[in-house]
Amino acid sequence: AAGEAQCLSFTGCNFLRQRLVLATLSGRPLKIRKIRAKEEDPGLRDFEASFIRLIDKVTNGSRIEINQTGTTLYYQPGLLHGGSLEHDCSPSRGIGYYLESLLCLAPFMKHPLKIVLRGVTNDQVDPSVDVLKATALPLLKKFGIDGESLEIKISRRGMPPKGGGEILFSCPVRKVLQPVQFTDPGKIKRIRGTAYSVRVSPQMANRMVESARGILNKFLPDIYIYTDHMKGVSSGKSPGFGMCLTAETINGTILSAELASNPQGQGAAVLPEELGQNCAKLLLEEVYRGGCVDSTNQSLALLLMTLGQQDVSKVLLGPLSPYTIEFLRHLRSFFQIVFKIETKTAEEEHMGGEKVLMTCVGIGFSNLSKTIR
């Protein structure tokens, strides 16, 4: 009966990943009801089922119960186990959808995680593997999760609808996290990027680079955009192209933006020139929003602050995304932790949009499954 009392209950299909990840870390069972109950095709989608299978793979002893229609899910978390794994992601969402959650869980495994994920590496919905590699890994390092084994390697690119990409993600385990004081983003010193093209003319990448540089060169001389044209087996199963740009500041903040072409057979064809220009504008927009963590990784930063040692952590963020706001509510439900949120107006910071200073005291989360050597 004591176990039942702590079971958290939610309704609806939104924020499924957040709930499962936080349940796994806090060890609290949860029940989600009415998952798309009113729709013609009720219940969990294939990408959500694939995500649940992935959680099952990285944990040991989890209990997952789903009713026949797939509209109710009961999850009792086991211990995070890790080790060497493989997982085929559903091609209806990008690998980023799965990788984002693995980034939250990986440092707390019993054995260092080494996982091969297959599916769509770059799409228009989820953060691409390139962006997570460029922004999330440096963020983990700030919290003391680093080492040679922390890496994301793209062995094959896969574009929607068919995917066919493959990546390797490996991450060391840590017993405790360092608290951070990360409040001054600093000025932008350089821009790096990748323009990739698969199963289309390699010229597409060069055309994107040229149009993006046309905009960014007005602000900064130090711009280097690699072109990445994969051939043969490593180019996946569908044609497409896209671009991912990152701006790095003198203090090591990394802000990112990305765009991908429309999937084959969906929507109008995009010109590489337009895509390059729009991607450059998105990067400028992200720089304007600013903060020390870009909008993709806000929730990851807040989670690592929450799980830090019992000490104060501070991070300056740009405007909070709706996803992050919901994440803060979930952190309160699972860990009873509340952030102090101070808004900083554009005048105070002398740059860009309004910022938010997030402060919290970590709960002193300790990786219990990591054996002491």
C-alpha cells in the first residue's frame, strides 16, 4: 500500500518522455491514463512504444503494463543498468527524440552506456543528432560529465520518411554532479556548421553554405561551415539535405539552429539557397534569445541542476519554451524541487530579448547503482 501511495497519475499523451525519464530517475511509479482516448486511432503511437522499449532496455527490472487499447500505461521503474545496447528507433520521429532522453539518463547508469541507435538522424521535428552533439555534450561537461568515452558519432545519415541512419552514443557514469554558476553567456566569437546532403547532388551543400554565409559574414569573420556529403550505404534510404549552425561565445556557451528539407513526397521542394538563408536567420534569432543554454537543451540543464549536489546552481536562460515550463512542473511533482525564477529585461543585460535567471539547490542525487571502486 505504501508503494501505491507514491504512484503519480497523469492524463494525456503530451510530455510522455519527460514523465518516464523523471519517473526512472526518481524511482517513483506512474500511471498515465486517457492516451489519445478521444481519437479515431486511440492509444500509444509506434514511436512512443519504441521509446518505452528503449527505456526497458536501459533499465533492469522495470515493470510496464499497457492496456489493450494502449490508452493506459503503468510504469514502475527499475534500476538504470546501461551497458552495450542497440535500438531501432521508429522512423516517424528522429533519433533526437530518443537521444534527448538518453542524455538525461546516461550519467546515472550502473555501467557506462554504449548504444547504437538506428533511424532518422535529421528531420524537421526533433533536434538532429548534429545539434545534440554540438550543444548537449559541452553542456554535460559543464556538470562534470566528461571523458574520452563521452561522444556521439554519426556513422550513417538517414532522412525521413525511410531513415536508415545510424549513430553511436556513449557516455561515462558519474556518482555525483557538480553544481554550476553559468550566468554570463559572453559575446559570440565564431560560427561553425555542417551542411549535409544525402542522395542528392553534392552541389546542394555548397549552395546552402554560400547563402548562409551571405547573411552571417556581415556580423563575424570567423565562420566555417563544413559540407558533409555521404555516399552509398552511409547515405540512408531517402534523399534530402539540410544545415545545422552553432554559434560559440567567448565563455563557451553554444547556441544552435538547424533546418532540413521537406521529406520526399511531402510538401513543396525547398531551394538550398532559401534553406541556407533561413537557417542563418534562425541562428540570429537564437542568439537574440540568448542565455547560456540554447532553447533545445533548457530542460536538460534544469534537470542536471536539480540532480546536482546540495549546493546552489544558477543558469541564465533565454525565454522558456512551453516544453521547459511543463518540465519545471514535472520536476516539482517528481522531486519536490522549485526553482527561483528571476526575469532580466533586455535593458539590464544590454542585449537581445528578455532572459530568465534560474536558481535552485540540488537534491544531492547520488548514483546508487554505480559501484564504488
